[in-house]
Amino acid sequence: MAGTACCQRLADAWTTTTHRCKAASCDFTVQISRVDAADNRRWQEIAAAHPHHI
């Protein structure tokens, strides 16, 4: 069973995308898994303009 859990974590890591705020002093991040291109873009825009920057 440990091998299966390890493989699942690797698969999750492979399909996970992290979007980060580009501001130098900001550490805001969003991690998403298994989303389509539209949701990926939406979360990318959210990370770029999250409430701390408005």
C-alpha cells in the first residue's frame, strides 16, 4: 500500500500548478490540481491581483 500512496502523491504533484504573486515582497500562492485551461487562467489572474494588491 505504501507504494500506491507514493505513486498517487507523484501523480498529484505532476498535475499540480502553482501560481504566485509577482510582487517582490509578497508570498501569496495558489496551488491547483486537475483543472481545465479556463480555470487555470482564472486562478493565474487571481494570484496576480489578489486583494492585498487592490
